[in-house]
Amino acid sequence: KDGALQVHRGPFDRAQVCQQYSLEPRDLQKIDTDIIINVPTIDVRQNRFICFSFRRLRSLVQVDRSIFFVPSAEKILRGSSGIKDTIHWERIARAYQRNVRYAYELYNKRFITDQLNNIDLMPFELRITEINLETVAHQLELKTTGLLNEFRQIREQAYTCITLGSLRELALLKEKVDKYKRHADLSHEAILEVLAHNEDMIGMYLTDNRKRDIADHTQVELLLEACTKEMAEVRRSISDLSNSVRTIESAIGFILNAVLNELLTFEIKINIIMMGFGIGAFIAGIYGMNLLNGIEQAPYAFYAVAGSGFCFLSGFISIGIIRLFRYIKVRLHRSNKTDIF
């Protein structure tokens, strides 16, 4: 409450934690950093505490202090395969520590350094509630900024030259954006859920625990509405990024389809030319038989047969290419409805 940060290192006994902070055994799942939280929640216990359970922020707010639960960077997780994923666990621990450090610095800057303690009449629990929700929004903003920079690099590479590497990076980026978009949506819904229940908003008053009317929670309501708008801005940024990723994905699909159509057109041209040469070879094969046909002694028979075969071959190839171009040509409007075949 006075802006001081105290660090206590574990391990801690679960029964002792429940007794010290007046928690129920089921509440430990919401503050246990070993458990992955996919659905953020804000749990309000009437005049006792406020529990924030988000992806990289586990906090327990009481009347005169806020307890943050952070995993140890020295701890090692073992997966089902028995491999020690130390790098992943250290990354998670650093994310928790960054959020706690940001909340600590923001609280001191806003309510201690700037001497707003005497000006702002909000009780401590509402102050730290605002700080926690702003920390969650700040975390998502940082992730959105990083993903936006990564998206710009992938977009430049994709428009310059489409490779398997750029397609793989785009697929991974889309997966990340969708994950953080879901997290932003769920965080926004967690705030709206508290905002929709008058009992929860009244229960958030820990300092002034007098009996209140069912609608006597204006201060909490204004605070949650402001946090909701801030989270909505984060959601909009992530949604815009998600739409941009889908747009570039569609553009790459159009480019690849155009390249595929060009390859198919080239293949059809080759087939038409080979078919024309096949007809010429058929004519040459007929006249190449050792059979009497009556024109063996004609002085210009060779030139006549070769010329007529070449003309027939060229005409067949030309007609095939022309009809192919008429078939692949796309027109938004054709005045004549004649068949192209």
C-alpha cells in the first residue's frame, strides 16, 4: 500500500497459504502458476479479497496489500516425454516478473511519486485493481506491437518473393495472432462479467465494508468501464492485425493461383504443340510406308506432301492456341454471347 515491494521466496506450503490469506482450497488453482489459465477470471470474495487470474498475472488484492504470485526461474517443467523445457519455463517466469515490475513502477509513479495519494480518493483495492488491469492491457499491447513488426517483415518478403519459408512464417504468425486475440477477448469478457453483477462490484470495496445499497457502486463501475474501454482498444488493434494477416494470406493465395494458372496454360500449350506434331508424324508415317500409292514418281510429290502437312500442323496449333486464349481470357462483360468453343 505504501509502494514498497517485498520479495518472499518459496517453496510454500499450500495449507499455510490458505490459512495466511484466508483462501479456500479451490482458490489455489487460480493463483497457482503451475496451472495454465486459458480463461481469465476476476474472482471477488465479499469484503475479503479480489483474485486476478490472468495468463501472466496472478494477484491477490487485500485491504492493505497486493500479493503477486510469480514462478521461480530456476524451476524446471517436465513434459510427457520427460524432456526438460527450461527455455520455455524461463520465458514464462520472466514474463511474470516483467508484469509485476511494471505494476510496481506504475503504482509508485501514479500514487506515490506524483503525490496523488491525497488527491485521489479511491481506496487501495480499487487503485491496485486499475493497475492490474492496465498491466494486462499493456502486456497485450507489447505483444501486438511485436507481432505487427513481424507482420511487416513477412509482408515485404511475401510481396518480393514467395518462398516456403515466408509461407511457414505467415502460418506461425497467424497462429500467434489468433492466440492473443482470444486472450484479449477473454480478458475483456472477464471485466464485463464483473461489471454485469452488482454484488461483485459492491464486494470489491474492501476498505469501506459498510452495508451498501445494491446500486451503490458508482466508483467501481466507472473504474471498470474505463478499463473495459482500454481493453477494447487493445482488442481492436489485435483484430486489425488479424484482418491484415488474413488479407495478406488471401493475396498470397491469389498470387499462387495466378502462377498455377500460368503453369497450366503453359502445359496446355505444350500439349497442343505436341498434338500438332503428332498429326504431322501420322501423315509422314502414312507416306513413309513401303506401299504403292501412285505418286512415287511425281517430281513435286515430296514438296506437296511436306507443305500440306506443315500447313495442316500449323493451322491446328494456331487454332488450338487461339481457342485457349479465348478460354482463359476473363471478361467482366461480353457483348456477344457466342460460344468460345
